[in-house]
Amino acid sequence: MRGQAVLRVAAVCGVALAGLTAPPASSAPVNPSPCTEMALSPTFASDGTAVCAGMVYDKTTGAATSAAVFVTTDKGKSWRKATAAGIAITRAEDSVRGVVLSPRFSSDHLIFVQIARAGLLASTDLGETFTPVSPLGLGRMTPYVATPDVLADLARPLILHADAAGNDVSMQVDPVSRALTPVPGTPAKDHQFAVSPRYATDGLAFAGGTLVPTEDQAASYPVVYACGAGFACNEVRFTGPKLAKFERLWTVSAATSTGFSVVLRLMVGSTPKLWRSTDGGKTFQPWTSVNTIGSTIAKNGSAHLDVAADPLQPKRLFLRASWTWTAYRRTNPPNEQLFVSEDSGQRWRRVSYGTVTSGLRHVGTIPEMEPSPDALNTPAGFVLAGGGGRLFMLAGSRGDPNYTGPYCSRDSGKTWARFCK
């Protein structure tokens, strides 16, 4: 990892991990807006909990004033604003970078919100209060369950990568003690980690980075590394096209021997492309069926792709594809399309789309949406699968310019609404 930094972070007092705190009586149901980042509980099917967050801006000056957090405990039927005053910030250009729920959320109730300038904050009371964990905010979080010999049987740490004052810093975070320990990361500039959902037993982890060859400083390559003990990531598993831009690395449930696939998204020129590993990260192949859709959409302007797996049916995958006409971004909404695959992503069937261009047959209904303008870490194309056909996506509304938040589907993407009634 380049430019390692030594950080001194004051520990904050731990909060007792008792039962979930009941929402205050004043927390009436509200529109969950603004929301540009969202996460589902690992046990969403049983506890129905999801959290989203977004930055509140002054309508006159455009300056960020606070971060709002919203929580649902009934699978999106209703939402309430968590901390009444929001998370205080001090930088007018701040933005929400991520929301993560602990893999042990059902017992430790930990919610993390990452803010670009304010840093990483944690809550154990459904968002009523947040305490600082780290000043690092310009990066991406990856939660995982540690092996017993690392941090004890119930450990639930994070890998946090952040660009702190120009330094490429990757840290291991213990949410209970609030201790931060630097990890080696990759020989390249780190971007994001992806950890196997079975990490406690298989120990598989990966990191994406950008490598600049010493012999050609004008060139750069996106690279995926396999990580060993202590998150030292040195073994190259994939090298992307020259000058391609790294966008995201993540894992999805899959009907494979490892139980998951590793997915990599790059921007190659102006076209988004996905690569996938179905053998535990040993090899990566272009995801041809997805890239065919992406190439078609990219002809119209700025395009985005995202894939999520149904946690109850790993062979069922959802692909959200969207594009915005580059030359007319302010006057024309993007085309929002959702596809479903029942064979692990070999073939796709479009089930709904929003803004209809001539010649396209209307299959389902999506409200007129557009990507959240301030969503730095959640690009258009973002989709979450809660199981049993329940999906969420984040988008703005052209019909209501004051709304930026989740839309919900209960029928595998055929119809959409703001609330899962």
C-alpha cells in the first residue's frame, strides 16, 4: 500500500449491546429522503431492518448542513428518521459515503455511517445516537466476520479503506474496542476490499487497486489481488485493460462450491463492464451477458450497472442498468431498466423500466427516476435484494425534486413504489 499513514484515534466508550432500543414516540413515519446510501440487515428476512442515509443541503447556498439517517424495521412499509437532529458536520462540501450494518447485527446492533469529511461513526441504538470511530471517510467499508483466532468467536470487524489527506490508508477496525490497526493492503493504490461471506471458515478476501508501472508513469491498470493473513494482498488474480477506471469490487451469493461470486466493475472508456469469478476468486472472466446489455445502454450516454443476488435463491440475480443522456442530463431522465436471471446470470429477462423511449414495450412500472446527484459511493444502477422478490433501489424523482431515496418492489421488480405496502 502506498503512502501509509500513522493515525492516533481516541477511543470512545463502548455502548452496552442489550436489546434494540424502541424508537421514541415522536418518531412518526416519514419519507426516507434524502438517502443516497442504504444497507439491509444480514437477517433482513426476519428482522425487516434497513438503514439509509443522505446529506441535507441548504436550499439557498447548496452547502451541506447535516447527515440524515432513516430506519425501517418492517421491510420498508414505513420509515422513521433516526437521530432527530441528524449527524452534525462541519464541512459544507461533505457527503455520505456509505452505510454498513454489522454481520452480527442481530446481536450487536451496530450501524456504521461513513461521511467523507466527518469520518466513520457507529450506532448501537438504531441510529438514535452516533459516536466517532475513525476520522477516515473518503473510502469504502467492508464488513466481515473474523475467524475465532483473530478477534474471538463473535468478532465483527471492518476493513476500512480511505484516502486521508492524500495518503492511501487501509485499516482493520474493531467496532467494540474502536481500535484501528493498519493493514498492508496491496502494492497498488487500494480502492476496495471484498471478503467472502464465509470468511470465518474459508479465509478468502480480495482487494482492488490501481497499479501504475514504474517504467510507464502515464499508464495505469486496475488489479485484483488475493489477500493472505492480516490482509496482506500481493497475489495478482486479475489485471484489467490499460487506463480502465476501477469502480467497485463486491461479492454476491451464488450457487457455486464456494457459495459466492466476486464481481468487479470497471469503466472502460465510457462503457461500464463487469468481470466475475465463480471459483472463489482464482480467475476472472468477462460477464458477457451483462456487458452486452451495458454496451447497448452506453451508446445513449453515461451508463451504470449493478448486480444483486436473491439471498433466498442464489441462482436468481437482478441487474439494474441505467443511463443518462450526457448532452441533456438536466432535461431528460435516465432510462431505468431492471433485468432478472434465473440461471446465475447466463440469460436475462427485462421485467421493468422507467423512462420509455419509442419502440420499447412497457413491461412493468418504475416511477420516473434519476440517479441521486450527490451519491458519490452509490452510483446509478444500485440495487439491493432482500429475498422473496423484495428489492430496493435508490434514485431521485423527477416528479418530486425534493425526494431522493429508496424505491421498493415486492414482485421481483415488476412494479415499484416508495413504500413496501
